[in-house]
Amino acid sequence: MGAFMTQDKKHDLIQLLQLFVLAAGVGGFFIDIGKRSQLIDRTDKDLSELKVIVQDLVKAQIQISSNDARHGAMLDDLKQRVIELERKKL
């Protein structure tokens, strides 16, 4: 009977170890999901910040283009005034 008890203890130990391995696997799975969720949240924040940066860059580009057009118009006006002054001199 002593050998039978030892066999039962071995089965109990094996079942306990299987339960431990299963619990560790499930725990690891949930930890992995948590890490992925955190990575997704961080990426979402980075994308939101990038969106704001791109919007600011577009606004700056539009303003620069507008200023270039204004400066071009001012230069054309100055050119016309210089031409008129030169004509008056002649």
C-alpha cells in the first residue's frame, strides 16, 4: 500500500505542477495583452502629437506662401514705381 500512496502523491504533484504551468501561461498571456495595450496607447498618443505637429507645419507653410505672395506683390509695386521714376527722369 505504501507504493500506492506514493503513486497518488506523484499524480497529485503532477496535477499541481500542471495547474501551476497553466496558471503561469494564462498569467503570461494577460501580461502580454497588457503590454500590447500599453504600446497601442503610447502609439495613439504619439500619433495625436504628430497630427498636431503636421497641422502646425501646414499652417506655417500656408503663412509662408502667403507672405511670399505679399512680398512678390510689394516687389512688383516697387518695380513699377522705379520704372515710373526712371521714365520721369528721361
